[in-house]
Amino acid sequence: MAIDVPDESASLHLGNHIRGVHWMNFLGPPVLTELGGVEALRERLRSPGTTVQPLPDGRAVVMLGIEPDAGDVTQSSVLPAYRELASVLDPWMYFHGDTRPSVDAEAQRRWERRFLD
């Protein structure tokens, strides 16, 4: 299993944005509030195996299945549950863009938007 650990300066740029969609996604105010809360989010996420569990203090965890899925473009569509959640969270997604000069900005954009484009 991989864990996405942002660089130390990520918190300076994220604000109220989400870094991406993963197997486990922790949401809190204001994003969860703007989505209408846990029940409203549950109604928008229809992929089999997706769960939305409430947490204390107006937070929730969204799990996209019982275990992480690497996907297989030769077998089926590319991670439909991940795409579904990405489309719901799109207004709050944070994209690095060209903020890291050592990275090909276009390749970075494609990777960060892989569940949206």
C-alpha cells in the first residue's frame, strides 16, 4: 500500500482544497458541509463498495471499496469509483500545475487530473 505524503510546503498552498482522490479520503468542513453532509454525499456516490462513514466534529471518511484498487485499463473502465468521487470533489481539488520547476507541467497536470479528464 502507498501513502501520499505531501511535501512540507503543501499546507501553504492547499487551503480548503483536496490533494486528490485515494482509496481512503478524509473530508471535513468546509468541503463536507458544502456537499450537504454525509447523507448528501452518500446519495451522490453510487459505485458498488463505496462507503461514507461519519466521524466526530463534522468529518467523514470515504472508502472506495474494501481495499485499494490499482485498476487495469485492459480489463475495464479505469477505476469508476475513483472517477465518480473525483467528479463530486472537483470544485475542491488542488492541482500543483507548474509550481515545481523540475517537473514537466503538462505531465503533472495529466496525472493530477487522471480521474477527471
